[in-house]
Amino acid sequence: MDKGYDKDRIEKLRLVPQSCSYDYSELKYHFFKSLKDRNRDKAYALRVGEAIYDIFDNTAPYIGSDELIVGRMAGREFTKDEQEEYKLLEEYAIQVTPAMRGQASHMTIDYDLLLNKGIEGIVADIAKKRERLDLTLPGDIEKDNFYMACIRSLEGVMRFAERYAEEACAQAKSCGCEKRRQELLLIAKNLRKAPRYPASSFYEAIQAAHFITFCISARPFVPGSHLYQLGRPDRYLWQFYKHDVENGIITPYFAQTLIDCYAILLETRIPSGLASGYMVGGREKDGRVVSNDLTRMGMEAVRHVRLIYPGVGLCWCRDTPEEDLRLACEILGEGHSHPAIFNDDVISKGLEFHGLPKDESHDYIHSTCVEITPIASSNVWVASPYMNLVQKLLEVMEKDYPSLEMLLDAYFAHVESGIVENLINETRLRADRARYMMDPLLSCFVNDCLEKGVDIEQGGARYNWIMPSFVGLSNVADALCVLEKLVYGSGELPMDTLRAALKNDYDGYEIVRQRILNAVPKYGNDNDEADKYVISLTQWLTDIMSKYQKRKENYLVPSLFCWIMHDQFGQKTGASPDGRKAGFPLGDGSGPAQGRELRGPTAAVLSSTKWDHHKFIGGVAVNMKFSKKMFNEASVEKLIAIIKTYLDRGGFELQVNVVDRETLLKAKENPDAYRDVIVRVGGYSDYFVKLSPTMQEEVLARTEYQI
């Protein structure tokens, strides 16, 4: 479907992230300087609103050459006096906000509200809400202070947009290239229209969407590289694209170029090792399938920019057109690590299970890797926290148990105790955040903050879930099968011998390790004896979560993905009964452990879908790796069939690496020559040469299929 794009421009812009600044010190400086020095007699919320305005009134706008969409940090050197003042302000920041821990971002704001109403319209709506307050009531005074902080924050965004427009005009005035001069004047025109007013063109809309995302990323109390996702651009931009193309205002060529620019900007505000992007496809609120030019152009951007961002997710449902899935598979087959394939039918079912009305259940985002959060309504804390399931098993195994059933009872009790302890800690963090922090600008774009008159940090959002993620599922399942077969079954491996083998990292016990690896069934080979433990573990996790789903403010939702935590946990975890040696990463998601699926991709898919995925809205990640050397046109057809089998059987999400092992080995030896090689890791993508040595080994150890 590739309609072309400005390749020369994109090739230049895709190099920008290599040298761009991720330093948000300037934002922090202006915010805390204002908060400390100005309006000390005013209510705290009003001071926060004024300080947010001061960020946007003082931070220098930056427009790089060839940019068509603008708004990013350039970074600047502080003067000597500013450096000294900044040190004092950092101390002040710690005094006024001692609770900077906990989750932030990992969500999508209400882009439709911004594009269809504009900031002036939102300010007018807030003014009406203020008129309905009774200012003789203390509670309404607090709401009024919140509303005024919201208005002042929004005024700051409009001021920043105007300053960017002024910068564009200044650059145009001194520009010697007529083509670039006209581009700069159009940038200025766009920013003077939107986000202040409703967008009236595709170009205005995509610029406004980026600009507000850039602005909310200046989170006042924790300025930095926040992981706000770009939502569903093939929905909120579609009306503008359709109108402009039909009326000859824009060409698909220029629209694709703008989408590519939009995609590149993600990597100018978020360094590698994290995750951010957008989704395409799926269903509308009324159940209609979303499949249009922007759906496919959003995927094409992956080909064009060839960066770790954007993390694109294709939302598949049973009515998704074949051409959309085929395009995704063709892109993956070329060696790109996106798009990931998400099952809209399963995710929507899960969101309904967790309380969303049907018309909201298709309106979600993969909030970074695979964690699902409701669009425009979320203060969900994802991966809060991660739990090492393997370490919990090792701790339980320090004692003797007469039967495997008793060991399992002790294990489940130990894991539940950890869940409760973590929930208490996360709840304390939320309470601290509510006491010390607020974000009135973000609150303007999250349901139901304005309706309640309550900031997002105080619980104003519609959904405030906590999503713990459990790491090492496949290792524990395989370990339990070893305990069943060799320890409590045949008795050929006494528990004391197994403990000794683990304590010595199998040194001197290699015969035991080989027996474990080769004589006991492993999850991922369509073997019911091995797979049953994944079924029982996942069922237990969803059952135990239901005990802690009583209150909206800390409703628990389980996850089975790992980001980089399978590596970090693995480095700190001793040898485990599944044959894994100490220090090696744990399983990389909810699929089989590295290298253990021996019967091909179909068997791995069958094993990975024997348990119910839909309740794990916190994210389920299944990785599959295929040999790039053997990948051809026929392989695309086979990949489509594998993916459809996984999805038809209720699989949540599938991510595919089509890699050249030889290239990865060369990259290990000579990283400077292979800086652009990208791999899919544990729900996110990263440059292979930036991974830790153990993570590189983990990626190499994954079973590589040939199709």
C-alpha cells in the first residue's frame, strides 16, 4: 500500500535521535523556581498552575532543520549562577515532593477532545464548571483552585505554541531557502490555529496532537522522558485525512511523510530501553472494524524510520481485513521488530471482565510494551511491581514437604503474601502522591478529572488500577514438572541432592542438569504434562487477584510480561530446578523458556494458548523468533497462519523477531558497526548492541524457527 514519502527528509530526521537531548533540567528549573519564589500567599494548586505556565513561558522553543512537526527539548547550558541555583532548587524539590516514586504516564490522553474542541473550548467548559460551584463550601474552594490551575496550565500551552510560532517566523525571515521558508511559515500558521482552536486540517491535527503530548511530558514534579502513548491515530486523525485528501488539500505522500515525522519524534523525547508508540486497527466503540489508509500508513512508518520507536501494535479482530495482517507480516519478515499483533477480541473481553462498559472496551492502548490501559481515562499503574516467581519457589524449597501438593500450597501462600505486601506498598505510594503532587494539565485530558473537579494524582481518573506483573512463569512451570517427575514421582532425584545442585549452580551435577533438561517435559511443546502447570499457575493468579478487586482506587489486575526484568531478576537469582543456571535471564514473557520449544512454532502456539489470557489485561507477551536467512515470500503465508492460529485460540499478543543470528553474533563482537540492529526483547524493542551481555545471550538462546 506504500504511497511514497519524502525519503530524503526522513533519512535525515531519523538520525536526529542519535544526538538529541533527553535533558529536562530546564523544565525542572523553571517549575521549581516559580513554585519556590512566586505567589507564596496563594493556595498550593494555584502556585502549581502558575509554575506550569512559567515552564512554557520560559523554556526556549527549538525547531530543527527539515522538521515539519515541531516541539522537542534541545537542552541548553546553564550559566554558572543558574547551576548554583539549580542545586538549591533540587534540594527544595525534595522537600516539597518527597514522594516522586510510583508510576506515571503509561497511558493515552483524550486527543479527540483536543482536536475537536481546542484548548479555548476546554477552558470555556472549565469556566462553566466553576460557575456551578458554591464557594462558601471548603470542598468547592478546593475544586475551584484545581480548575484555576487547569486553566493556567492550558494558557501556558497556548503561550508555548505562540512562542514556537514566533520562532518559526523568525527562522523563516532569515532562511535562504524558499522551500524551507514556506515550510516554516506553515508551521507557524498551524501552531497559531491548533491546539488553541479546533483543528481544521490533517497537518494542524497531527501537529497539535504531538504538541500537547510534548507539553504533558513536562510533568511538573518529575520532568523527564515520560511514556505517553499516541493512542489510535487511524481514528482521531481519520476525519481530517479523509477530508483533506478528498478535497485535494493534502496528498497521501505528504500525509505519510507527516506520520513518519510524528513517529520519529517519539525517539527524540524518550531514550532507548523504554517503550512508546501507538496502535492501529481493532474496532470502534460501535463494533465497526477500523481499517483505513492511516491504519496501513501507521505500519508503513516502521519501515521508513527503522528506529526502536514507535512501538506499533496492530489490533486484530476476526473481521480485520487480510491485507492489514499481511502488511504487518511483510514488515516483520523484513526484520523489523514491529508491529506486535494484539487480539482485540480477547482484550475487549478482558476489559469488560474488569468493569469497562462495552463501548469503552475497544478504546485501549498498549501503554508501553503490552500493558493495556483505557484511553483517556487511565491513572493505571502498570508493572507495579514486578514479582520474581522463581525466587519465591527457591525460598519455599528451603524447607521439606511430604508431598508436591503441600509444597504447592506453601508456594501459593508465599506468593500471596508477597502480593499483599506489594499492594500495601503501592497503596502507600499513591497516598503520598495524592498528598504532595498534582498535574492539572494532564488532568484536563483524562476522564473524569474535570467532571469531578479532582486532579489525576488525587484519584480523579476513571480507572486507577494497579497491575503487578509476574516474571518467570515458564521456569516455575518447568520446575514443578521436575519436582513432580524426579523428586516426588520416581524419587531418583532426592530433594537434598537437588538443593545441593542448585547451591553449586550445577557444578559437579551436570548429569543431574542434563536429566532435568532432557528427560522431563517442558512447557512449549504441546505436552499436557508440562503445560498443566502453566494452566494451574495462571488460574491461581486470576483467582487470587479477585480477592483484591474490591475497591476502585487500588483494583488489582495481573500481568505476565517482563520488559527487562527477566534479565535483572535472572542476574540476582540462583540456579533453578528447571535446569536454568544462576545469573541467566528468566523466561522472557508468558511463552516457553528460551530454547525449550523443540517441536516447532505450532506446538509452541498450542502450549501458549491452553490457558485463559483475557483476564491478564496487565499484559501477556509471547515472543517468537524466526530465521531471517530462511525467510521468503512463502514464509509470510506460514507466518500469517501461525499468527491466526494463536489469535483464534485466544492468544493475547504475539511479537515476532525475524533475525539473522550471524548478524547478532557480529554485533556482539563489533557493536559500532551494527548500531542500528533492532530486536524485540520482553514486550519492547531495543538496539541489540545496547542490551546487557546477559540479555544478548538470552535473545540468542531463544529457539529460532525456520518457516
